[in-house]
Amino acid sequence: MPQTKITRIRRESNADAPMGKYLELAGEEAANRVARAIAGPPPSDEEAEILAGSAHEPVRLYSRVLVTDLDTGERDQFRLVPEGEGDPLHGDLSLSSPIGRTLLMEYPGAVVAVKTPGGRRLFRVLRVEG
């Protein structure tokens, strides 16, 4: 009997959404991951130095994350927290925010595209702690 390979797609369940929508979202997510892997300018010398000293661990809940906004060059550091606990003024970014959702499980060096109310923004993950 031939073995079949099962691919699992991590997605929130929503009983009201048709299955076709889930498949469409899964395809978009796969395409976005490929685009993120090749997108963005090469890191600057300063960014490369930070990346070289970074542990190679993904962004998780309660991680402290240092990112660069590739459009403005500004750096931001925040801690990823559960939904409802976000407080951007104190550096706590909710997992339910567009940036929080996108950065989850990304590694240092990744360039991610985030759809925000102000438009699409590109961020490079520089350091992940915790």
C-alpha cells in the first residue's frame, strides 16, 4: 500500500468561511513566504553586524524583536504579546496586529511584507531574543 504525504496548513478555524477561501488563503500565504525570502535590499553593514551576532531562533510569543522598516530606515524594538495585551507605547505588540501576525515564526534576516492601514510596508527582522 503506497504511503501518502500529508501537508498541514496552520490556519485559524472559521466554521462560517467556505473551504475555497481557506485554500485561497493558503496559496497566498505560500506565495508571500516565497516573496519574503527573495524580497528586500541586501542588509547594510550595520544590519549585517547585528544579524551576525543574533541567535538563529524564530519570533515567538513574548519574544523581543528588533526590526528595520526598509522604507524609512527606522529601527523598532518590541515584545510580541497575546491579543488584548498590546501596548505600543510601552513596546508591546499584540499577536493579533498585522505586524505581529506576520512576524510570528520568522527568523533573523527575513524580510516581511505587512499590509497595514497605511499601506504595504517592508520590515527586516534583525534580532530575536527570548
